[in-house]
Amino acid sequence: MASPLLEIRGISKSFGAVRVLDNVNFRVNAGEVTALIGDNGAGKSTLVKSIAGIHAVDSGSFHFDGQAVDIKGPRSAAALGIEVVYQDLALCENLDVVQNMYLGRELLAAGLLDKSTMEARARATLARLGVRTVKSVRQLVSSLSGGQRQTVAIARAVLWESRVVILDEPTAALGVAQTAQVLEVVRRLAAEGLGVVLISHNMNDVLAVSDRVSVMYLGRIAADLKVTADTSRETLVELITSGESAGYQADDPNRSERWPNNERNLSG
Amino acid sequence: MNEISADESGATDVATDFALDSQTRSLGQVFSDGIANIRGGELGLLPALLAIAVLVALFGWANPSTFLSVLNLSNLVEQASAIIVIAMAVSFTLLVGEIDLAAGFTAGVAAAVLATRLVAGWGLVTAVLLATLVALALGLFTGYMVAKVGIPSFVVTLANFLIFQGILLLFVKDGGTVRIENDLVKGMVGDSLPVGLSWVLALFGVALYAFFTVRRQRAAHGAIPLSLVALRITAVAGVAVVGTVLFNRNRALPKAEIEIRGMPVVIPLVLLIVFILTFVLDNTRWGRHLYAVGGNPEAARRAGINVAGIKLAAFTVCGLLAGIGGAFLASNVNSVSATTGGSQTLLLAVGAAVIGGTSLFGGKGRMINGLVGGLVLALIPNGLPLVGKRILPLFGTEIDFSSSGVKFIAFGSALMLAASVDALSRKTS
């Protein structure tokens, strides 16, 4: 396989005496959905914030496209093409879909807002993602459902030639139909060749859309596996709750020096 | 492997998904959308227009010959002009979710600077320049205290209310009045344009409105039906033509020796300010960011918008516009005193913006709201004295509608009512 789009080697991070990330290895492949799961406090959010440049790490390295990179802050993460869609979306309800998608990065023509170009591109991006339920891109966000808001937030993230999109619990507050809609958008992102990271507590969603799963347990990566037809919900739950599972054999990931070693195919 | 796979054939059917964007809508559909918006709490200008209709009917019924005269109409727009301009000033702070309680006295200080410099023999240009700079500086100071120091705008501007009033008192001395002798400043509110120029400006205004309405229709690709555009332009043209015809007739009282003809100067002046500000809000990045900061500051911050900078700019523009409003205030009475911009000025300005549909909660509002709301509030002191003393049928007591008591109650109630509509419409949406 080609080198991963984003690869994180051995990063550690402490808040005071608490070691939140302990020698974490994580990778995101282009065209794949990588699920990042783990119990509350396992370190998922800290890992994401480190990738997004919000937290500086104590040790370890980032590699993007095979090149060692330095993520100094949110701006350098964004410059690499890493976008995070946080759980609270951060949309302006008083603005419409186009205005939200281009917020802070509005296109100008002769110094004035280029409304028609922004509208056409916003519509094209939503169409590319297979968003079917937004009747008009000129609708105010306050009139959209939770699922529609989620897709707008995701579309905003991919509008900018992003390469890696990290989705923080995109389906947490959604009903069945809306969840299916958002998961379809997630699949499409991967089909477009982006590296997608899906953080979720819902094992059904994870199994439905992910190509690979990384499980965090107490600040470590407890397991890193490919999703196959045999991957069971129970295995994932055990990995989340105890950091190990009879259905998953791997070296202690803390002892493995090179992370690909702790990848095991469950069916194999 | 995946239950949900990327549907490759999706590209063709998604083209039809944004149904409302591609489809040409009829007048009826736009109308029913409007009703749906109103049900959803987006009342816009509706309450203000209703209030104008009710007040005009009420005062017109109470005293048709005086209230419904063209002379009174020109008085009304002249009385409304300063409220409207200061309402637009305050609107900039309301848009970003803040408030400026001292905008009235910013207007007063700017007016005092202008008046005292003219008395001191300065030229008009330099006096206006200094007054403008002072107004800008006051706004910048307020913005700095709110956005950079981080004091709630309510407290900053409450303190400024006293500070600016103190500055005004120092300028005009206790109980003093500074007269304005400059003809241009005096004529801003009160003079009328020549008959010919009234027509030229009226037609130019209609042409400008038509140009921008058609441009917006083109950009919207059928979402705005042509019939609606035609309707709007016809309505605006109708108001402009009828207004110009009425204003161009002599409206002086029968016994008066001098004729009064032509459109009041304040009408094109105020409309020009409304037009410029609306254009900036709708078409610049800065305008867009004002709405974003007012709608969701956290979202704006994450989108890379400098929230403090936007707020600082909003207060600075508020100061500048309030200063311009001060010139209108001074011109209306041809003098500046310790009460210029005081008493109810600020309440009326905030009231005008809110009655017109600008939200006190930030992120929602347009300049036209201040204009229509300002007319509503100008109608109250204009019409109430014409009602005079009436005996209330139910209680049998006599009430003097020309008294300040009734006027204050009416002002306060109007603001309270508008704020209630604003708060309740937030709950429904």
C-alpha cells in the first residue's frame, strides 16, 4: 500500500501529571474512512486537537504525504488540508447555507462579495457529496434539520481542497434517517479520495462506514484493525472497555516500535 | 464491506436536488413563502408597517385636516430624520449583539463641536471634519473598552452616557445654547429642494432602486419572479411620483406669505445614507462578518474572523453615524443645547431599530428597519397633540393626549411591544 496520507508516530502529551496520550501511533489513508473509537477520557479529543494544531504535543512526529511536517497551530493544520468538523458544528443560524460554507473565506470580485460564484460552488460541492434534502442553498441554517446542518458543516470542510477531514461524532444527535444520510456523505468523502477520520460511539455506524478502526484505551492505541464482514460489535466494545479482546490478537502496542506491527486482520 | 456505498450514478439525479434554486417561482409561491416566514417568526417590517397604518388611521380620524396635510408630512419626515440616522448607528452595535446607550450623547457632542467651531469662525469643511473625527474617536473609545478591555457594552455605554453628557455640558456651558447660523447646516433639516431638482432626484432614486432590484433578480436565477420585481419597482415609482407631486405643490398655511414647495432635503439625504450602508452590509466581507459575529461569535471566531476587530469597527461606525445624526438634531432646531441628544433620543433610536425588525439579540437587522421604525416613532409625538383632550368613553375621565405623560407612555409601550415581538419570534424559530 502507498504511504499513508497522514501518519502520526509515537506522540505523547501530558496535562500536568496526567499522561493523556501515551506513545500514540495513528494513520489515515487516502480514500478510506478510519474510525477512532474509545471511551470518554481515552484521549480521542486530545489526539484530534493535536492533529488540528490546537494542542502542542510533548513528543512524537507527524508525517503528511510521507513528509515529516510540523503542526504548529490551527493555521498550519489547515494549510496542510486538515479540517475538523466539531460536534457543535459552529454554524451561524442567522446566515444561509452558502454564507456559512464560505464564512471567513468569502470569495470577492472587485472587492465585493462574489455571491453568484460562491452559490454555484456551494451547490456543486453539496451535489458532489450527494446531499439530497437541502431544498435551497439560500435557506437559513436555522431552518435546517440536524442532519442537514451536519452535511453543511462537512461540505464547508471539504470546500477548501482539504485532504483529511476529521468528523467528531457527526451522528450523535441524529435520528435514523438523518444518520444514514450523514453516513452516506462520509462514504462519499472517502470515495472522493479524502482521508476521513470518524469519531463515534455508535458501533453500528463505525461498522457501516469504516475501512479501519483505531481503538483508544487510557491514552494508548489499544488496537488497530481492518474492518471486515467478521468484525464484531462485541470485539470493538471489549476493546473500548478493557483495551483487549479475545477476538483481537496483537502485541502490546506500547511495546511495538513500528506501528504497522500492531495491525491485525481480525478474520486472519 | 460497507452497507452504504458511494452511488456513482448519483451525479445525474443530484442536479435536481436544489429544487428551489433552479425552479422559477411564481408570485403566489413567493407570497406563501412570505406567510410561512411570518408564521416562523420572521416578521421583518410587517409590525412597523402595520403600526404606521394604525397610527395614520387613528390620527387621521382624530384630526384629518391637520394631520393628513402635506405640511404635516414634511414635518413628520424632518422630525424622524435624526431618529432614523441614530437608529442606523445603534443598529451596527445591535447587529454584533451589543448596544450603545450613549449614541444620543455622541450625537450631542458632535453637534456641539460643529456648532461651537462655526461660532468660533471656522469654515464649514474644517468644522465638519473635526466633528466627524470627534464622533469617530468616541465610537472607537467605546469599541476599545468593549472589544479589547472586555467590559459589557451595557456598562461601558452607561458610563459613556454620563461622560459624553459631561463633555456636551462643557461645550455649551450650563443652560446655554449655541445657535447655528450656517445656512447649509440650518437647511439640512427644514429646507426644500427646488421643484425641478425634486423630480430629478425622485426619478434618479427610482432608477437606482430598479437597477439594484433587477440585478438581484438576475443573480437569484428565478427565485425572485419577474412579476414581483415589476410590482416592487412600480410601487416605489408610484410612491416617488405621488410624493413628488404632493411636495411640489405649495404646502404653506393659507395665511402664510411665503410659499413652501419641493421635496424636503432630508428625504434624499437620509435615503442616501440608507442606500450606502445597506450596500456595504450586503456586499462586503466586513458586512457579512458583522452578521456572523452577532449570530454566533464562537462560529465566527473558528471561521477565522477577528471578532474583537469586528466589534471595534461596529462601535466606530456607530460613533460616526451618531455624529451625523447629531448634525440632523442640531439642524432641526438650529441650535445645540445641553439636552441635544439627551432625554428620549437614545430610547427612540433603539426603539426605531427594534420596531423596524432589528433584533436586540444580534445578527439580524437591516438599515431599512431603522427608517420604517423611525417613522413609526415620529408619528407618535406628531399625531398625539393633534388628538388633543378627549374624554375616554369607558372611564369618563378626560385625558390630554398632547401631554408629555401620554407621549412617554406611548414611546415606552412601543419599544416594549417591539422588544416582545423580537423575543417571542426567537422562541418560535
